[in-house]
Amino acid sequence: MDHKASYWLFIFEKLCPAGCHILHQQNLNFPELKNDLILRAARGEKTERVPVWVMRQAGRYLPEFRAMRVEHEFFKICRTPELACEITLQPIRRFELDAAIIFSDILVIPQALGLEVLMVPGKGPVFPDPITVPSDLDRLEADVDVSVKLKYVCDAITLTRHKLEGKVPLIGFAGAPWTLMSYSIEGGGSKTLSKAKKWLYAHPTESHQFLKILTRVITEYLIQLVIAGAQLLQVFDSNAEFLGYDLFMTFALPYLQEIATKVKAGLKSRGLAPVPMIVFAKGANYATRELSEIGYDVVQLAWTVKPEDARKEANPSVSLQGNLDPCAMYAAPSVISQLVRQMLERFGTQKLIANLGHGVYPDFDPDHVKAFIDAVHSHSEQLNAG
């Protein structure tokens, strides 16, 4: 943004904060996008090759990421736009990816609601004082203004859009209500989520109360990410696999649908065009059809889903994303190439965004991830050529 534009944006925001979103979006002067492949695939438009990105593509498997983590605590990186931007760009420099995803964490939402979250080495996220009984919901800052509390993520997105120089689109993301609720109650990761699921049976009314609070905050957060420059959005319901069909339909799917509906409506009301939205309800293989009919443009699939079955079950209007087994990255590059070819032949090469069926693991060899990315491009171009 040039100095003149910055000056008038500052004046306008001071005089008219309620109207600053539209002017802000217009005056960010982002570089022209050079690769819109993933946007076209998400919208169901024809693509010359299959776009590819990788969940957790910026992470511990990269030596440059590990070097930064030696000096900086995890959430410090998330809260420092310059550091988050740098980590977001690391895999873009290494690989021919078709999208960047902002470096952040789904648990910034519970933090914004007033819960303390620590990232403990060797253990992962820990809530020192989790939500344990319904009266604990009174501790939440339910009316939090995420445009203020999570401004650091928005600033990271705006900075990264400029630093990308239009090379690829930038993805923003959030955790889904059920997943964030379960983390907040369990106090971290769990093999059963029994404490969180107990709430669904013993405290259904309060469970819905918690989920509604989370849904409102997540929705506004995602809108703010787009205002800041995000070009796609993904909602991660990582703990959906712990729910059976009935619980998922009662405590997860309605809130996922509300997010998609209200994000698009919220952007429209601010004079902004909608961006493609991706939903990943990990392990909810029983609900592919339902997930494809609640307003998302793309449904991400876990590696346990057969591509042919997903194509049959999903509404044909949506695109699919996925879904190679992450552990395939332990295979030789030549084998990875063969597995990618098989995956593309089973999905078809249109209305598809290639990805793994889950995130990258810390001990992956970056060269094997490169083999996956390059194979997607080469094989899909060959298949499209006929």
C-alpha cells in the first residue's frame, strides 16, 4: 500500500469505523494473481492440471521451520505477523504448490474467548484450566471482538498476500465448533473425547450454548480473514471422527452449515465477493453427501474414503479435495508417483484439488513431499492430454 493510500485509509477508519472494511479491501493493492488454478478447481471450472497443496505444508518436517522454532515459541510465531508470514512462505519457496495457507492454529479461537492454551513440546496443546462444568461457560468472553483480539492473524494474512507477490492464492482457516468445544473440555488431545462427548449426552442444552458461541466467533473470524486478504477458507472439524452419525448430525453439521451460510452472507453485506470454502470433517465418512449439501464449495476427504464412492455420494456441484494416505510419503518417490497416478485416475482430474488425507507428519522427508506435488502436476497434465 502506498503512503497516500495508507494515510487516507487511516483517516477513514478513524472517522467511519463501521465502513472501513470495504475501503480497506479496495486499498490494499494486492499484487495481481498469477496462478488461479485452485480457485477455478474450487468453483468447479475446468483446469488444465490438478492443483495441489498440503495440509501442514509449513511445519516441523522442514528444517527451516525447525530452525525458527528453536528461537521462537509456537504461539509467539502465530502472534507475530512477520514470523507467521515467513513460515507460510517457506514451503512456497521449496515446492511448486498451488496455494499457501497462513501459519496459525485452530486454537486461537479458544484463546480469543479467554481460555489459556499452551503448546507443550512433546505433548501438543494443553488447556491449564479447561471447561469442565456448564457454569464454566460464564468464563468465556462470548462477545469478543475478533477483529481486535485476533488482529495479528489478519495482519499476517495481509502481509503474506503482499509477500507472495501474486504467485499463488492464500488460504485462511478455522477450527469447527465441535472440534474447538472438545479441545476446550478435554484440556488438550484425547484418544476417546469421553469428557467432551459426556457433555453431549449429559448437558445437551449447554452443549448447544457452547457451540453457538463458537459458531458466532468462528463466523466473524473467517469474515475478517477475507477482509484481510484470504482468497479461500477451510474449516477443520478434526474431531468429527469421534462422533457417530446421529451425534454428528445434531452437534456438528448444523453449525458447519451455519458458518458457510453466514460467512457468505456477511461478506455480501460488506460489499465483498464470496470466496471458495472448504470443509474437512475428518472421519465423518458416513456424511459425505450431507457435507456436500450445506454450502461449501469443496469437501476434503480423509485417506480412508474411496475416491469412487466419494464421487457417487457427493453432490456433483461440489469439488473434492484429497486424499492420498499421508504415510505414502514414506514410500520411495517412484512409488509415490504411482500412487498419485492411481488416485487421479480414480477421482478424475476435474473438480479436484489434490492433497493428502490428513496433515504432514514431522518426520517426512521434504523431497518425498516434493515428489507428491510434482507427480500431481505431471500426471494430471498427461491424463488431461488424453
